[in-house]
Amino acid sequence: MNGKKKILIGIGAAVAALMIFVMILGGSAIGWRNRLVELEESVRRSWANVENQMQRRMDLVPNLVETVRGYADHESDVLTRVTEARASVAGAGSPQEMIDANQELTSALSRLMVVVENYPDLKANQNFIALQDELAGTENRLAVERRRYNEAVGKFNGTRRKIPYSFFAANFPQAAYFEAAPEASEVPEVSF
């Protein structure tokens, strides 16, 4: 009987150790998954801040276009492109579609500012100056939020690829970075 007691005690100790190991592993797994949830939420929050600044920009564009239209009505092609790009942003569904549409809007706004250079009276107009300053401030805020978003994406994507987080990665799709438009690498022409 004494040998059976030792075997039962040994089995009981092994089962207890296994249960403790399973509880520790389960608790760790819950912590790892919760960390991915926190990082994913940080990406979502950062994206919401980017969208907030993009909306601010979208709200300014019609006023800017109307002010320019009053001076440069024959530049309708540029004004149409800005309006169409703004509509693309408004119609974008996914973050990637919104990123692409905003790159188009940035490009169209750049062309609009080139047109403005040809109209000294417009550049001196107080409404235009105020709108241009407001747009410049918005562009700065948008750049800051894009950077913060990309930092959150980097932290999230990097963590989800590491072990042990990678075991849960299937439940957390990789987030997209906000990248510069291809034409951003081109040097703008300046003529005096």
C-alpha cells in the first residue's frame, strides 16, 4: 500500500504542476492577445485622428476652390481636378483607399497653388490668404497625425510578427502605412 500512495502522490503532484503550468501559459496567452488588442486599438485611434485632419482639409477645399475660381475661372481643369480628388476622398471606404485618394488631393492642391502663383491679385486677397494659412496649418496637423499613425502601425505590425504574439496574428490583420505619393520624390520646378 505504501508504494501505491507514493505513486498516487507523484501523479497528484505531476497533475498539479501541469495545471499550474497550463494556468500560467493561459494567463500569458491572454496577456499576449490583450497586448495585440491594445496596439490594434492604438492604430484605430491614430487613424481616426488622421481622418479628423483630412476632414478639416476637406472642409477647407471648397472655400479655397471658390476663392480661386473668382480670379482664375479659365483654370477650370485644375479646379475640376481638385473637386474630383476631394470627391474621391469622400467616397473612399478603406484606409488604403483613403490614403490613395488623399495623395490625389495633395497632388491636385499642389497644382492649384502653382496656378495661384500666376495671379498676384489673388495672392493679395485677404480671404485667400486666410484660407491658405488655414490649409497650411491643416497640412501640418495632418503630417503630424500621419507620422503618429505610422508609428502606431509600426509598433502594431512589429509586435504581431514576434513570437509569441504571432500565434494570435491571424486574428489581427496587418495595418497599412500611410506612404508618400510617388510624385513626392520629384523635385518641383521653381521659376522666377
